[in-house]
Amino acid sequence: MATATKLKRRKLDLTALTLHQGAHNDGSKQMCVMEAVAFVAGEPWSDRPVCASPVISAFLRRWNDDLSHTDRQMLKPFIPGLVGTNTGKEDDELRAWMATDWMIREYLPAWLRAANLNTQADAVASLPPILSTDSWASASAVVGKAKSDALAAFHAARDAARDAAWDAAWNAARDAARDAAWDAAWDAAWDAAWDAARNAARDAAWGAAWGAAWGAASLAAAKKFKATVEGIQQSALRLVERMIAVGK
């Protein structure tokens, strides 16, 4: 639990702070987002502060490292609110399911739409919240259908797709849920949704890359791809806000 919140908090000027990738040594004058949380809480230097939810910490450690240097700075406003979020296993189990639900009902549909699989995206996005083993069991067939359709779309585009910035939010959410893996259903949910999102995203990336090589058609594809990444980032920021609010 959050014993570190009893320590004397330190002041940190967020406007002057620049977040950096990776873990750092005390005294290096560089911080990732979770090292900044430990500093503010008055804890010993660490990127795993006792005061913060392990699930949110896992999400933000990974996302901090996968974002570009410029985009990473959008995590700074979360720092003060993360102190005191280590509110127990039950709350973190809910947060882990929230990350899973976000990945399936927000992240996955975004990439399905980018790959022009709009019917599949609508079907996944309209699923009821996935916050338990039972709710995943009810949703698995819909996600499985999206997975197979995304794979078909990817193969139709052949193997010219490239990995891109879409990895960042996905990896963060996967780490967050698996860091609190108290339920075997998470593995099944993650694996199915991951396969679907990966293939849809690669198909979208292929379209953007193909468009860039061939002129007019590429501009629209590239803009759509960029908009998808930016939309996912904003959606992930809202997820963090919701996870912080748990237990308050």
C-alpha cells in the first residue's frame, strides 16, 4: 500500500521538467515519468514508486519509453495525481481490466477503421465493457471475427506493411494488464485483440507507405494513419485519467 505518501513531498516545477526515455541514476538530472512521481512523493529514487498503482506505473513506464521525445512531455500533468494511487489489489485488478477493455474497445477499433474494416470496428466498439472473465467470454467471438478479418486484409495487402508508432500505446496497455495478471482470461483477451490490431495496423501502415511512394493516393492514407496514432494517444491519456480516479 501507499506508505510512501506519508513522506514529505518535494516540489517539482512541471513547466521546467523535461521527461526522458528509460531509467536514470539519481543525480543524473534526468527523469522518466515514474521517477518524477517518486521524487514528488519524497521516496527514494526509483521508477517503481511505492505510492503509485503498479498497473498505472507499468502502463506509464512503457508508454514513456515508446513515445517520441516531444510526445512524452504530455505525460507530465499526471505526475502529482499519481501519488497515492496504490490503493490495493482490488483497485489494481479493476485498472488492469480497464486497460484490457480500452485496448479491445478503443485501440483495436481505431486500427480496424484505419484499415477500412469499418463494420468490424463498429462491432468491437459497441461491445459492452469488458471488465471481467465473464464479459470477455461474451465478447471473444466478436474479437475473434475481427482478428480473422484483419488477418485477411493484411494478407490481401501482401507483406509490404511496416511497423510504426502504433506500438507505443499497445505495449503500455499490455504491460499494465499483465503486470497485475491475476486472471488467466487476460491472456486470451490480449492475444486475440493483439493479433487483430496488429494486422489491421500493418494493413493501414502499408496503405500509408504505398500512398507516400505513389503520390496523390498516399497523402490521404498518410494523413489517416497519422490521425489514428494521434487519436489513440488522446484515448490513452483519458484511460490514464480514469485509472487514476479509481479508489478516490
